[in-house]
Amino acid sequence: MKALVYTGVGELTYSDSPAPQARDGEHLIRIEASGICGSDMHAFLGHDERRPAPLILGHEAAGVITGGARDGERVTINPLVACGHCENCTASLENLCSNRQIISMPPRQGAFAGYVSMPGRNLVAVPDGVDLRHAALAEPIACGWHAVRLGKRILGKDLSDMRCAVIGGGAIGVGAALALHAQGARDITVIEPNELRRARLADVAGFEVCAPGEPAAPENGSVDLVIDGVGYAGTRAAASAMARAGGVIAHIGLGEATGGLDIRRMTLQEITFIGTYTYTAQDFADTAAAIFDGRLGPLDWIETRPLADGQAAFTDIRAGNVAAPKIILIPEHEE
Amino acid sequence: MKALVYTGVGELTYSDSPAPQARDGEHLIRIEASGICGSDMHAFLGHDERRPAPLILGHEAAGVITGGARDGERVTINPLVACGHCENCTASLENLCSNRQIISMPPRQGAFAGYVSMPGRNLVAVPDGVDLRHAALAEPIACGWHAVRLGKRILGKDLSDMRCAVIGGGAIGVGAALALHAQGARDITVIEPNELRRARLADVAGFEVCAPGEPAAPENGSVDLVIDGVGYAGTRAAASAMARAGGVIAHIGLGEATGGLDIRRMTLQEITFIGTYTYTAQDFADTAAAIFDGRLGPLDWIETRPLADGQAAFTDIRAGNVAAPKIILIPEHEE
């Protein structure tokens, strides 16, 4: 099969690679769509010690099961492989499984490739008529879906009564905004500094878009639920200023390890910060269902490119030249 | 009346001061016991811009109502004066009242004095037989009571199943540990660097005491609920290392405004940080009730000194020479 292999800092090589076999009890999936995530970009830039070269990146994928009892089934892939036995798995907190694996981190190769092997419980069936490129968005949107659910639980009120802000207009931010809308929020602002991307998002239904510091941006101290989909010191500083007394910051990003939060203000104003990591199996299934029945909108804000052009896609994203919040790479399969 | 007036950085002056009159609709309380808080120490050191000299500090007080319909009633004072009308007050979140006042911050003088004026709704009656020096502990312990309640709510499990750690063995930390015990926790460790204080706390029932880094200290990644009763970058770093996946940090201290949290770990392990500020009126009443009926133990870990010796008490605390987690100052009243 062809694969896009991360071979060193800033370098992706499109090359022949041995196709995987289905592991014991797993299925082989022929990949039809595989999105580029911010964490793939971190790895590409050499900033993620969990993803050393050489490695096939990519963990937002959908495809078709090849062989076995479910041969031919169209599926979207939950890339998080949990053990199913530990205390957290037993509590349906698979995302906190202490033995968790994810494709695109050793020992599992990623989905910028022709095929991956995955356990059956990680595969959610995609109805006929749903585009697999849209089904591949279940993974990034599930991160926002999960963050929204945790934030809502702590706030203890209906989202319809709340002012919500999302920092970052990439797929994590857009997914979080769409998840907010699908879960009932009506006052949602996405804050995005890149003008090209703002223009692209302006006509996506369900939320407003503005630049940081614009008059349309939420005032400091006014927001019930802030979702930081970026995770740098600067975005956390903005989040802790924006939250109202008693408000919640749900933090998805892994940009910088420390700094930014105004902890004095958070203490005096009882602001809660929730670290959120990926999604539970239920969140993933709920997000996929919301994609399938249209609650997350037409999902027409993606851009698709051939997997063979992966290096250029990474370089363009890095340069800020991509308007779409998500590029989906499409592998070519020989007949 | 005599009062201990903060007159400049590092300087408290015991001097004659005009006794206050009861404000409209308020009561005059003759102070019988008034504890020294860490925030009084911040002000004394010139680190609290909310408390400019000259000012009477002190906000942990109990005494006897003088004059009016409740003349002679023994009371402990909730020092937080909320407006009662705003959105947060209406939701019983008086601690987040946007118009809140507290004695020891302008425009209200503090309780290191013979008398203060307070609204009747801030005064909780103390039963006969309860020492007013113990009743004065309702304020600092209510801070811990509130933090425990918020942490328990987010964890969503019984405290009896949880490992709990409290950073700091001052009155906030000890109060939080006793509040944890009173609310059902059984695995509680207080971490305190001062050896003198550790020795003093060793025989207080309800929790273990250890130094940071001792083998008896909780292992990193093992604690369900960490209460930071100090609030410096170093204690927050310890808290974010100690919390288990899915755990909660309840943060009471106001030591340093920023820094310390390992946000990358908190994100990957879904650790929640709650800023907690003081207590609601209900928390204060619940804490007072727990003092009165003995659920918080004999409260014999306090030290009392005359108000006239206030400057020396502050200096001794600052030098680390005080074993007791709380010094309570006792005003002298002329007959």
C-alpha cells in the first residue's frame, strides 16, 4: 500500500509500505478519508515525543472493512483503543484508560495509509448516503462534543441559557461550536485570528465568528462556557479573562504545557478549568449519530486532497494558507 | 475602643479608635475572639491592594450583640456582606455577589477591634456552652467546607471511596481536612513543610500529616481530590502532579496570581481545577452547625493571645515560629 510516512522533522514521505494484517480479533479497514489534526502537525514539527519518526500519522479516518464477518461495511474509526478492563474503562471513561493506545502512536501506525487494523468495537457503522469524508469528522468533532458535555455537567444549566465562546476556528473549535449548537446552545462565538479562515467560516450556520479583540468578541467576564480549542498560554489567558464568575473553561488544546491562566481571578471568581482529552466511546457514537442525522450541519467546510500531496497540505496549513478548518486526505487504492 | 490598626507595611498599631455605630438595619457586635488569617498576613506584608493602610484587619470573629432586639445574643460572624439582589445572590451564590463587601476591606473596617457593625443575616447564633473562640473558626473552616462540597459535586462519588490530600497545614488546610472528614472522607493526608506545625497537628484526629516528598506523602497520580490551601506556583505544581486521572484540584489559596499548573498533564488526564472563594451563606451555616455539634472535633489546635499583642503574633507567624495553625486574638473590653 501507499502511505504518508513522517520520516523526520518537517518531512513526510509518500512511499510504498507493507499493508498491515488484521490483528487477532481485529478488522482490516481500507481507508477512504483521513483528516489532518493539529496533533499530526505537532508531530510533523517534531514537538510530540509520543510520535517519533519514522511513523505513519493520522487518526481521523473512515473507510470500508475488508475481509472477515463485516466485509464491505462502511465505518468511521474511533482511534482510541482502550483495554476494557481497568477501573476507568469499567466506569466508561475509556479516554482515561491507563493502557490506552491510539493509532498514529507506537505501537499502532496511523491512517495516512491504505489500511489499518482495528478492534471491531472501535468501528461505528456509517449509513448509506453519508459521505465517508464527513464520517471521518466524527473524531475531531467528538473532542468538542465531549468537552461540551463535561462543561454542561459542571454548569448544571441548560446550554440554551448560556453565553458560549470557542477559541480557535480549526476543526476542534468548529466541531466544538457545532457540538454546542447540537446540544442546545444558541449564543456561540468562535474567535479566530486568521482572516482567511474567518471568511471561510462566516457562512457556517450555528455560530458567529470574530477576530480576537473585535467589538463583536465577548466582553471579559461575560462568558458561561469557554472552550479553548488551541491550548497556548495566550489562549488560556484570554479564556480566564472571558469567563464570568462561576463560569467554566473546557480546555482541549495541547499547544503549550504551562502558563496563561489568571489563577487569582479564577479563584476569586470561582472559575472552573476542565482538562478534556478526546472522548468516551459513547461520546464518539453520539457524535457520529449527530453527523449522520444532520444535527451538525452539512459539514461542507472541509477541503479534500490526495494523500500523495500530504507534505504540501501540511506545509500550507503551517503557513496559514488554508481557509478550510480541515483538510481530508484521500488515499489512492489500486484495483 | 481599642483596635489593632494596620498602619503601613509590616506595622500594626494597637491604639484607641472610635467605636462604630450600628449601621441602618445592622447590629453592633462586641468582639470576643478574632482569628488571624493568611490574607491578613498578605495585607500586613503590603501584598494586598484591596486592603490599603490605615485599616483595621480581621474577618474571622465571634462576639455578643450589643443593643437592639437581639441584645446579648452570642454569635459568629459571616464577614461577607452580599447585596441579596443580584443574579448570583438570587442563586444562593452570595460569595460571587458582584457587589460583595467583606469586613477588613474598605468601606468596612475589620474585627481586630472592640466592635463591628453587621447585618443580622450575617450573624449565626452560637449555642450556650460553645466557646466563642471555637465559633470564630466557622469562617476559615467554611472555606474548606465549601471547597470540599464543590470538589465532591464534580467527582460525583462518595468521599468515603476517595483518596484526599490537603496542601498546607494552616487553618485553611486543617479546616479543609476536618471538613473532608465531616463530609465522609476517610483517607486524608495533610502536607505541611513546617516541622513545628506538623508536630502540633500529629494528634489532631481525622487525618494524617506529612512533609512534602516524604514516603508517607501521596504518590503522584494517586489522589482523587487535592485541596490547595496555600495557592503558590509550587503548591499548584504539586497538586497537578498528585491528582489522578479524572481527579479534582480545589484551589483556595491566593498566594501567587499565576503559574505552577501542569496543564498538559491536566488535559491528557482530564484533571479539573476549581477556583473556590470563601463560602455561600449555607456553607457558613453548615460549618457553624458542624462546629457546634462536634463533627469538626474538639478544635483544640488554636492558640489565643491578647489583641494588644497582635504585632508580635503576626511577626511570629511570619517567622514560622507558631506551631498552632491559628492564633485567635482576644480584645480587652473596659467595663
